[in-house]
Amino acid sequence: MPSSTTKPHSQENPSHLRFAYLSFFLVQTFDCFLFTSLSKYLFVDRSILTGPTHFFIRANAVTLFPLVLLVFLLGDHHVESPVGKRVAWVFTLFHGLALLLIIWYRLNEPWHLEPFWGGVAFHGGWFLSGAAALMGY
């Protein structure tokens, strides 16, 4: 039973956050598959795919999938609840850091992964959705 000091909140997350969690699950699950298979759709320059690089890319895909699944499974917790707030923080932090990493490498290193603008758009949209939900929108 909630006490009078707790702030009441609706049972559902904002629609933009629910859409962000769902699209994150679908797109990143597909990305994990593409990374695990070392798809030609992501790797334009196949010469960078050495044996250790294969392992590193596949290991990242395998370790990313549990985060994707966890966010999706815990996404029903409202952003104002303790669990929901933590899920939104992790979601937002992940996409903010991914966005910075993508932009940093595009500006400072040779870029071998495509499509660049797709990654910026998805991670940027997911970051903004998580940030807006954490701010109460």
C-alpha cells in the first residue's frame, strides 16, 4: 500500500519510452545477429576482419544481447518506480556513450562500419527518449 508521501504515477511508461524500448529490442537484436555473423551489410571493408577482430566483434554482440533483453523485460516498470528509473538511466547512459563513441571514431579514426547515420539516428533518438522520460516528459 503506497504511503501518502509517495508520488502516485500511472501504470504505463510514456508512449515514447515504450516505443524506444521496443525499437531498441528489435533493432539491437537484429544488430547482434549482424555482428555475430560479421555481415557484409555492416562491414564494408572486409580486410579489417582478422581472427582477433572476429572474436572481439562477436564477443561484443554476445554481451550486448543480455542488456537488450533486460531493458525489454524490465521496460514495463514505470520510470518513476525505483526499478524503472534504473532501467531508464542504464538505457540512457548506454545510448549517450554509444553516440559519443560513434561520433568520436568518425571524427578521429578511419570508419569501417556502416551505416554511420543510421547509428547516430537510432542512438540519438533512444538517448533523447530516455532523457525525456527521466525528466518527466
